[in-house]
Amino acid sequence: MNREVIISCAITGAGDTASRHPDLPITPKQIATAAIEAAKAGAAIAHCHVRDLETGNGTRDTELYREVVDRIRASETDVIINLTGGMGGDLYIGPGEKPLAFGNETDLVGPLERLAHIEQMLPEICTLDCGSLNFGEGSLIYVSTPDMLRAGAKRIQELGVKPELEIFDTGQLWFVNKLIEEGLIDNPALIQLCLGVAWGSPCDTGSMKNMVEHLPAGANWASFGLGADQMPMVAQAALLGGHVRVGLEDNLYLERGVLATNAQLVEKARQILELMGARTLSPAEARVKLAL
């Protein structure tokens, strides 16, 4: 069991959740405020996406990222900023026998364009989604090929930012080991095991344990589950030696029928960990642990 646990809070994500939570952070001010509140509740890391101000959908708008980061930094609240590097991989395959008639929602750009905001803001951490995936029902594929990943990992390494390697299935973890072997990921690697995202790895003890057994030597890792599995996976990750992630990106509810805030989810995770005999690390302690 890990008795010194880092809590990461995923503030808002990019999924279609704005219509299901009236107080989901959407504007840069709301996102930054939620990140600050999560930090004060015990999160060492704030994982941030941004959303279009009119539609509420996820976006790659660099100026929105800039405002979020500037507001967090100006607050003088100590929290490790982790910006997503995963936007720009959405490919909607055309219907029926016309698969090349890509859907209007397609947002597919190259690996370096996905990092434009990382280049400008230089957060301490950014995510790198480590493989392509059938993403939910319908015809959406998240595209992240081996060549794209090598190019992205190399640029993140050059920028001096720590990549958080997002793993949605076992083959992606296999490839991460290859990236480390090729010198494109600096040790210690930072890995996030993403469970319950259809159609990646199922959210259960066996799946997490299997992935943990194939982690690179010396890696720091965390995991999360979606929806009602969020808090059980907090306990499970700590038991297996890892760190944890909670937040409205992955789960909207504090309990059945009760919508949550990010700070409330962090506080609940912290209570679970403390009842298990663990303590949560401060941002300063997390920086040492993760070699930032």
C-alpha cells in the first residue's frame, strides 16, 4: 500500500457534461477558481482542460489556457499545473460505406499542434494520450499513432515538461515501455491508468492490477475510475501502491443524486485515504516525488 499519496484533480475535462451539471467550470475564471479550491482541499495537482465559452465544448484555444494558467499563478496558491495535451485527436469516421466522409466534429491535427499551449505556458506537467482508441459508441476514434507519440514525447522532453502518460489499455502501456527504451521519456516516468473509458480498459481490480504488474521500473503512477467507481478506485489505487485522481472530468456526483464540486471530491478522497492510514502529499512534496 502507498501511504504517501498524491491527489490530482481533473477540473472539467472536454466531455459532454456541461448539460448535466449546472455548475461545471466552463470559463477560465471558473476553471482557475475550481483548481484553486481543489488545491486548498488537498489536491497537489490540478489537471486542466478549457471549454468554448459559447458551446461549453472542449477546445484547443491557447488564449483560454493562458487565462486559466495566469489566474492560478496570480493567486499564489501552490498547486502543480497539469495541462491536457490530448486535444486534437478526434476523428469521426463517415457513415456506412463512406468512412472517408469524416464528420463535422472531427478535430484531427498533428502532434506538435496539439502542444501549442504547452509550448507557450510551460506547465510542470502535460498529458500525452498513449495510443489510438475506439472512444465510446458511434464512430469516434481518438487517434494517436506511434509516430505521433514519438514526435510529441520528443517535443515535451525538449520543453522540459514532465509528460503524464495516459494509458487506456494494456497495449498502450506496452508502447510506453518502448518510448522509455528509446530515450523519449525521462525517468522516473509518470503514468496515469485510465479505467472505465469505453472501449478501453474495464474499471475493476483485475484490470488495474494487471497494468500495475507491467509498469516500467521506477515509474510513479496513479489511476482513476469513472462515475460511481471514482472513490472505490481511489482506495484500490492506494492499496496497489499508486496515487489517485478525482474531479468533475471523471465523475459529477458526490453521492447518488448529489452533484459535486471539485473541492468536495478532493476532500472525500482525502478522507478515504486518511481512514486507510495514508497521508496526502503537498505540492512541494509531490514535486520531489515526481522529480519535477
